[in-house]
Amino acid sequence: MFTLTTLNLNGIRSAISKGLEPWLAQTQADCICVQEIKAQAPDMAGKFEQLEGLQGYFHFADKKGYSGVGVYTRHEPTDVRVGLGDAEIDAEGRYVELRFDRGARKRSIISCYFPSGSSGDERQQVKYRFLDKIHPHLQALKAEREWILCGDINIAHQEIDLKNWKGNLKNSGFLPQERAWMTHLLGDGSLIDVYRHLHPDTTGEAYTWWSNRGQAYAKNVGWRLDYHLATAALAKTALRAEVYKATRFSDHAPLTVHYDTVI
């Protein structure tokens, strides 16, 4: 059994203050992929490099208090890859890949934070450039190894992935071009949206993010923005998935998938 969680922290210091560590101790995940650390290496030193017995590996943004991703793991990787080799993207700390190569078996766990375009057209164009860059990267990676990408993708793929889909047709995160990108990525069946593989029809229980405005969380006016995307062989080992909502560590909820495999 391999248990893998993804969570946008909306700031690691904030999430820790809200009880993240006791929850991690309880869940005993093998790996947790985190996004929006909102910290740099000096902020992490002596405090957050390890959490509940898991060792962290990170990609920090250049800008203080912004973005940043990490993978905490119980298993020592054979290699760590940071960034996508693109100056604009890598300055924002959006990609870290841990490789676990055992003989002929090659596997990766990736934590990735896709840009949001909700603040305006300039950021939406950054998002589109990111999508253009990561698509061929993932296709090339698929050709050489099995992998699971965990992250805040900032795209609700289908109408069942958000509460008010009709009212969001012109909003970032549910734009036709973004949704078409996701459909294209998953189109030939060699990459799988693991949660949807296990739960093809769920709506409200699938949401992982809620606006802080109004009473979005209380009314469950949410979006499914957090994903496990996996190569088909690994996706088919997924046994169950759950979105944890009993405690709020962030404006996102943790998504955990249990796989019938070992890393």
C-alpha cells in the first residue's frame, strides 16, 4: 500500500498553526505533495524541512512569501528534479519531481502548482504559457517512466467539478481553452485523472477549494482544483480516494489516494 496526499497549504506556517502536523501523524501517508508553501529556504531551515518523519524536498519561488512546492516522503529518492527548465516558470517555484528508480522500474512523484489566471489577463497568459510548456514535458516523461503528479491545477475540468458552472464559463479555472487542454492531456487514456477514475459522478464531495468570500465553505460552493494525475499503470492500482474536510488547514482540502503498490 502506498498512500499519497496532495494539499495546497496557502502558507506552510499558517497550515502548521491550524493543526497540519497532528493530522499527518494520524494519516501516516508515505508522501505528501504540497503547494503554495509561501516560504523560502531560510524560513524552512530548522523548522519545516521535515514533518512527522517525512523528509521534504522543495522548489522555492524567487519572490518572498509566494508560491513554492514540495514533496515530503518516507522513502529516499534516487534523484530530485527541480523546475521545468523555463526561466519564467521556474522563478515562481512550481515543479519538483522525486524519482524512485529500482532497477528497471522507474517511478516519479511530482508536486506541481499551476498558475492562476483569476487576477487578470496578464496572469492568464502566464497560465497559458505554463500549460504549453508542461504538456510536452509530461508526455516525454510518460514515455520513459511511470509517475503521479499531485497538485493544484487551477482547472475544474467538467461541469460536475464546481458548484456554479454556468456562472463561471468566462472565469479563469473554467475557461473553454483550459478545459480543452485537460481533455487533450487525458484524451488517449494513457494519463488518468485518478479521483475521477474512482469517482466518475461525484459532485459536492469532490470539491477541494472554496472561496473565502461569502459562506462558500459552509454552503459547499466549491471547485475541484486539486488532482492526482497518473500514468495508466499506476492509476489502475488506486484503491480509494478521499477529500478530508473535518479540519481546515487551508482554503484547499487534502486529497488522499491509496494505491495498491509500493514506491
